[in-house]
Amino acid sequence: MTRTEYRWLLPSAMSGGREAELVGERPAIGAGPPRARPRRTVRDWIVDTVLFVLAAFVGMAAADVSDQINDSEMVVLVDQLVGGAACCALWLRRRWPVQLALALALVCFLVPVVGGAFLVAVFSLAVHRPFRPVGVIGLLSLASAIASPLIRPDPTADLWASVIGGSVLVLLALGWGMLVRARRQLVVVLQERARRAETEAELRAEQAQRLAREAIAREMHDVLAHRLTLLSVHAGALEFRPDAPPAEVARAAGVIRDSAHEALQDLRQIIGVLRTPGDHESGDRPQPTLASLDTLVHESREAGMTVRLDQRIAQPVAVPAVLGRTVYRIVQEALTNARKHAPGAEVTLTLAGAPTDGLTVAVDNPAPRSPRPITAPPGSGQGLIGLGERAMLAGGTLEHGRTGDGGFHVRAWLPWAV
């Protein structure tokens, strides 16, 4: 059952979005005009009708007592008219609870017939207003309940019993109203917490989707940029050297074929992340680790690069798989950038580190020996940004920039937990 379906069971103050009135809040400055007063719900009509009938019943009983003690006809008529007006005024108890309770408390001094309507007004005041006005008018109501039997005593009842009974009824009306108000405040707070929890859950879901998209985009860039760069370099060489020896053409064509096959395999693996767990293929390739660096360096050398590997890690097999995969992606992006922006330059790859000390990876290349060829693939400028994010997510740091001789360096430090 939705909120709309059972709204008619709630008071209009809660079903119409007027929770601020229940908790005693005021609209903020500049918040615009207040919203229109909510219409009475079915529950409001039932409650108001029942309270009107009860107040009228109490008023008629009091009028009968006034008639039996031989009050004048004029006094009885005035009591009945005032009592009827007080009962009719109860239909305004939600809009003007303070004014109505104050007026009936003053009238009740002289007209006991309004006693039923007076108790209903006190109850409504305690429900719809905070403690300060309730306390002030509550004291006045107690004074009215005590003074009314003294001013117009009932000969058929004991004076002290009338005083104590009237005081107890006023206190019960005040206590019951404050209890209802506290319960409504609790409901409003719980509803607000539920809405806030739903909003936070939606924000967390959106953030998780955004992070997943960023991770997939970063992975596609890191993986495919390397493969497609190899394709571009060898395809450009075949285009501008159609008279190359057959052996060199065959080697370039083989590299293109292998690179295209590897790119398709990597793309299939990345797209598998978007599937449900049950849709993953059993033949997915394992993620690269630090042991895969030799294959990466070999592929770069096959593409014509000069790569010098300086391996200073005593036990490469002890490197955790997650750390090794991060190092692999950093080296892959750095070699791809060097191949695009510094063709023919010697690239130095240095790996050093130990458990608890962290792992350092450095990729350096001098200034390019020749201008960048027009066949070089364009760069998006997002690779180094992605590497910085990857290093930050791993708890490390990454720095990059140009050197004094026109070269470029990439250095990263990553924590190595035991």
C-alpha cells in the first residue's frame, strides 16, 4: 500500500506535507509563500464530527443541570446559545487552536455549558502547538476549571469534587494532546529519515555506477591504447614504405594481426565486466601481473622501440596480484606515450622496491630524435590523468613531467603490503 492510498487515514497536518507545523518549525526566510492549507481527510471529518457530538452532549448535560437548579430562563438560554456557538467553533480548532482555547478558557469561567468544547480545544492546542503556548494557556485552563465551580457552583455535586474533577480533566486533555503530538513528531522524523535513506541510497547507487563507468573507461583506455598504437605504427609503416622487403612486410602484417587479435580479446574481457556474473565466459584471460611485464616489453621491442629494463625487485613473484596489475598498467601507458611522442628514443624502465617499503616504477625517455610522424595516433590527454587516479586508488602517488633535456619521465610509488 502506497502513501497515496492510505493518506486518508492520516491527519491532514501529516498527509498534506505540513510536518514543519508539527515539529514547531518556521519557514525559512526567502522560502516563498507558504503552501495552501491541506484539505481535511476522511479521518479529520470523522474525528471532528465525533468531537462535536461529544462536546454537544456534554453541553446539553450541563444545560440540564443549569435548568434543574432553577436558573432563570434567560441564563439557560444564554448558556445554550454560547454552548452551541462553542461547539460550532470546534470546526476551527486546527486553524486557530491558540485563539480558540484562550477564548473558551475565558468563557468557561461563567458558562459551564462550554466545558466539553473547552476540553476539546485544550486537547487540540496541545496537539498542534509547542510547549510554550500550551503551558501558558494550560495554566489559564486550570484556573478556569478551578474558578468555574466557585463562581457557578452545582448544588447537586460536592464543590471539591467538582474542582478536582475539572482539574484532572484539563490535565488529561493536555497530557493526551502532548502525547499525540510527540507520536506525530516521531512519525515525521522516521519518515524524514526514510526519505533521506532512500536519497542516500540513490546517490550511492549513482556514485557506484559512475565509478564503475570510470573504471571501465580507464581500463579500456589502458588496454586498447597500447594495442591500437601498435596497429597504427605498423600500418603507417606499410603505407609509407610500400617497397619494403617482403620479410619486413610479413613481420609488420603479423604484428598487426596479433595486435588486432589481442585487442579483441582485451575488449571482450572488459565488456564482460558489464554482464551479470552468470554470463561470464569461462575462457576469460587472467589479469596481467608483474610477471607479464616481460611480454609487454617484448611487444614494444617488436614494434621498433628500444626499451632497457632495470629490474631491481629481489622476488617478483612475491608482488601481490593487485599491485602487479597496477604497475603493469602504468608501464603500459608510459610505453604507449613514449612510442607516440618520442619515436626512436631509448626508454628506460626501472622497477625497485621491497615489502613494507613500497614499490617504485620509473619510465624515462630522452627527447625524440626525429619529429613526430604524421602517422602517429592522436592522444586524448587522459592517459596520465587515469594513471594518477589509478595510483591514488592504490594508495600511492604518481608524478610526471618533462626533463631538462626535453625528455619525459613518469614515476610512481605504490604501497606494498605484506
